[in-house]
Amino acid sequence: MKKLLALTLAFSTFTASALAEQPKAAEYKQIMSSGNYYVEYELDTVKKCLAVKDGKRMDYTVYTSMGNPFLSAIPIIGLASFFIKSDTKEPSALYADGKYYQFQGKKKAVMAYYNQLDDENLDPNEAWSSVRYRLALPEELVVFAPNDEFNFFTGFKAPRYIGSGQTTGNKDILDYDKYSLAEKSKAGGVLFEKIFYMYYKEGALQQIKTFIKYGNNEEQLIKTMKLKQITGELPENALKIPDGCKVYAAGIGDMDDLLEKQVLVEDYSKKGE
């Protein structure tokens, strides 16, 4: 009887440990569900940043440029200077105080109020239909912030945790958590299953791979995301409109648009603003 009880306890302990997410996952959920967070990631070669705090949110695209080729004339540095890279963050979109901004570089932006976004008169060339999606979390990160208010616009749902394990990647042993989300038809039947593998190295999330699975078929890789960081500490001025930026009203098909005259509504090139 004692042996049976011991085996039962041992089995229950093993089962519990096998169905426990990585310790860092709980920390990421706490950070992102607080509504104040900063994430940097690369999704299929596109580098992005999203800063969120106090109801405001800013999306950035990160561009990588090569070093100055003239440095190659210095013998000590040689051709290696060609491979010096630097990243530049360019703001893409901002939501703040009921207003949406879209940036055209750091010196110009167009702005629309939240209740204008569904106005059929908005200029379609300004891509207002996509601005809320750019400010939302990518599907891979919704698991850490299932109640993020911008999930409403994308319709992304948090997948359910189904297990953990270990694998070898680039000669490193990686821990992973596995999540699943069933995509259903209007009739309620399962169309296919999305599988998310969250790979951790030395306790920190490094990569997320998304697969789809139809019925009993094999999982097929569709997306790969690399994580640089998830933190509750935002960079300085992460939610600030760049100095020197001029903001113009969104085009709504009125006389100003017909005359190709943009209306200046905010000017951050003036000192003190």
C-alpha cells in the first residue's frame, strides 16, 4: 500500500512538472498584462518595437544600415568595416489621447481622431484601415497579454498551454513551451490548429515558431519570430512625437484635399511644444 501511494505521488509530481510553463513566462504575463510594456522582435526579417504605457502606444520599424565604407581605407580595420551595422528606429504609428498618428519619417505625420477611422471619406491612400493593426500585438505575443485592448481589432486569441520539453538548436539545448489554438468555422467545426513553440535559452524567450496542422497531418511551419526583449521599462521618450515633426489632419475628401492643401494641426518643430 505504501509503495502504491509513493508511486502515485511520484507520478503526480512528474505530471505537474511536465505541465508547467517556463518560469519566465509568468514574468512576461505580469509585465504585459499590466498595460505598461516594451517589446522588440523580428518577424520574418522585419524588425519591430512596440511601446505601451498609460493607454498610449507607439509602433516602430527598425532599419539596419551598414557602416561607413571609407573606414575600410584604415589598414587595421580593413574590409571588416563594411560589416559594421547600426539600427535606426523609425516611428510608424502612435495612439495617444484618442488620436491616431501615422508617420512619414520623423518630420511629418498625419493624424485622425479615433471616431474618424471608420469614416468612408478618409483618404484610402493614407492606410488608416491598418493603423490599429500596426499598434496591436502580433499573434505570437497575445499569450502573454490576452486582455490587451488592441486584441479586439486583430481578433487574436490567446492559445492554451499544452506542454513543455527540450530540443537542440544551433548546438544549444533549448527549453520550450507548446501552445495550441483551434481555428473554427462558423458552424463550430475545427478548420485547422495553430501550434506555437516558445523557445527559451538560459531562461529567456529567444524565438517563437508558428505551425499549422490540419487533422492528423504533420505540423507545417508558417512563421518565425525572434525576440530581443520584453520589459516593463520603456526607453526614454518611447512614446514622444519626435522633435521637429509637423502633424497634419487626415484627408477627408473636403475642399482642402481637392486643393491638395494639408492642414497643420500640431507643430513639434517649435520650442516648448
